[in-house]
Amino acid sequence: MFSGLLMLFLVGCTNEDVGQQTSVETVEYDNLQQQINQLSAQLKDNETKIEELNTFVEVLNRSNQDELSQLHNRIYMLESLISHNPSIESKHGFINDIKFDGTNSTLEIQFAEMKQDDGAPNGFVIEEKEISSLTLDKNANFFILESTMIKNIASIEDFKNAVNEHQRFFKLYIVDSKVVMLTEQYIP
């Protein structure tokens, strides 16, 4: 009889312990499930935000492409007008030297011609022509390429420093035998 009571007591205690363990595991499971649900909700929110940002970037890209197209068209129109103005002459060349005499600046230019050549790696070749000197207009503008961007150079000194960095190929705009603008066309 005593062994029967002991057995009953042990079984009752074990069942109670199992019940307590099940209750603790249920609470932990519920907490984990709640955390998973919160993380799932955050993930969905973040995915929605990413989709909104992607849409925004696409709209900006289309807008930027439209603006670039407009700028390209305006540049083309201006170049067309310039080419039809008989007082403006344009030539290509390399600047070999820039000299200052106190009042005037003179450019020594290796004139060159840019010719299309489908066999060349970049689609064109540059044929050097005569060397000549031209006076630089006091209000001349200088534009060089930095990577894929065009940069305006503010002074003749800065322009000379840029020319001395490496050989640069320019389009020169000439009015009344004076260079009024130089725009870098290609970085060899």
C-alpha cells in the first residue's frame, strides 16, 4: 500500500512538472511567434519602402535623361548657329605652349583634324597639321574634361596648369584671329 501511495505521489508530481514545463514552453513559443510576426511586419514595411524608392529613382532617371536630351539639343542648336556665323572659325588642335607678354597671351597650337575611322579603337583618328601661334582674347573661356564632366577654368594661369598636366585635344573658336573659346574634345 505504501508503495502504491508513493507511486501515486510520484506520478502526480511528474504530471505537475510536465504541466509546468508545457506552460513555460507555451509562453516562450508565443513570445517567439509574436517576435516573428513583428519582424515579418517590419520586413513588409521595408519592402514597400524599397519599392517606393525604386519608383522614385526611375522617375528621377527619366527626368534626368529628358534634361540631358534637352541640353544636348540646345548644344547642337548653338553649334549649328556658330557654324553658320562667318565671323567665327573653329579648328581642332593641341596646345603646345602658352606665353604671356604682360598684356597679351599667345597660344602655340599644333592644329589637327579629327577624322572618323571605324577601324580605330575609339572610332576616329587625329591627324596633326601645321603649327601656328594665335593670340588669346582677353575674355576667352576655357573648358576641359574631367572624367566625363566639362569644367570651366577661370583663369589663364589655371588653364596653363591644366594644359601642362597632359596633352589635351581642343576645339578652338577663333574670331578676328583671336581665340575666344577652347573646349577640350578628347583626352588621349
